[in-house]
Amino acid sequence: MSAEQPTVLVVEDEPAQREVLTYNLEAEGFRVIRAENGEEGLMMVDEDRPDLIVLDWMMPNVSGIEVCRRLKSRGDTRSIPVIMLSARSEEVDRVRGLETGADDYVIKPYSVVELMARVRAQLRRTRPATVGVKLEYEDIVLDAETHKVFRNEKSLKLGPTEFRLLTTFMEKPGRVWSREQLLDRVWGRDIYVDTRTVDVHIGRLRKALCQHGGEDPVRTVRGAGYALG
């Protein structure tokens, strides 16, 4: 499984709805993980940090609105986009959903085509490279669709791992990534790789970025990890 492929968590207690969502999201090229209720959804967020959550409001025990409230109150999960699904069409309900922290609110019955467009729109904001957006940082341009990188308009040769590392950095310039976070994002959670491997590939990325000259844009943050800029 490609570590670049966005992971979408579907939290829906109705089996038929869960299947429809899974089928359509997988057809769009997303990796889908599923939960049958709010408690399981919260557990899966911790186990397999998704890039986006499609969350049903009306669920027994822990409602979707409560799941959303808990996720948005935590620093480590606050930035995960949440699309709330609900049969509640009143404006007051929509406002409540959005005020709880939902990034989007879709009323049932919904158009699958529209929902997929909203999923892509949220991912374009949080993980732009996964939906084919061109990334730019100073004199570096990364074209996610063609898998090409340019610096100062000169083409750079990068290996697949270095390309994924650079993509991660360029999606959030300035953010400091720990080695463990880079392992999860670039190699994938289900693959065991020693953290020192990250250092080796960072070295290769630096060499590739400077192959036509220019300063090294990757910053080492002692005791914390690496950042771009």
C-alpha cells in the first residue's frame, strides 16, 4: 500500500451506508478504514491516524457530534478534517455541527458525486499532493501528478522515498516532523523501518535538492526532527 494514498475513516452504524461509502471512496483511490460506532471510531483514530473522517451524526452511545467535539479538543487530532453526515436538515443543526468543529456538513440523502467532491476539497486543503496539486516552496516546485521536481527551473532526480519525504515537507513548510511521524507518513504504519533509515533518506534528499547548487532547505531540529525552511 502506498504511504501517499490518503486514508479515510468512515464512522457509520448502518452497514448498507458504510458499504456504499467504502465502495465509492475506494473507487476514488482512497484507502478506507471503517468503524461501526463512535467509540470504535475514536479508537481507530489513535491506531491508524486517518487523513480525513466521514462521520455520521446519529449513532448510539457516542454520537458523531460528541466524537467530533473530542477530536477537535485534542491538539494531535484537531487538524484532521471531519465531514459530518446527518439527516438533520435544519439550519440550527447544521450550525451546531459546524460549531462543534466539523469542517463540512452533508445532509442525507446526499449525492455521492457531491460527497466525493467535498472529500477531495478537504484533502486539497490538508494534503494537496495526494489530489494532484502542484506544490511550491521558494525555488522548488513539486508536481504530484507527473512525479517531477524542479529547483530554479532545473529538473531534479529523486528516488521514490525522497519524493514522498519532500512531498510531506512541502505540504506543511516550517512544520517540524519527528522521525516517527515521517515513518508513519512516508513508509506507512504497517511497515517496520528503523528510525535511522529516516536520517539516511534525509541525507539523500538533501543531496538531490542541492545537485544543481543552492542552499540546503531541510533544517535539522535537534531532539525534535526535521523541517523544510
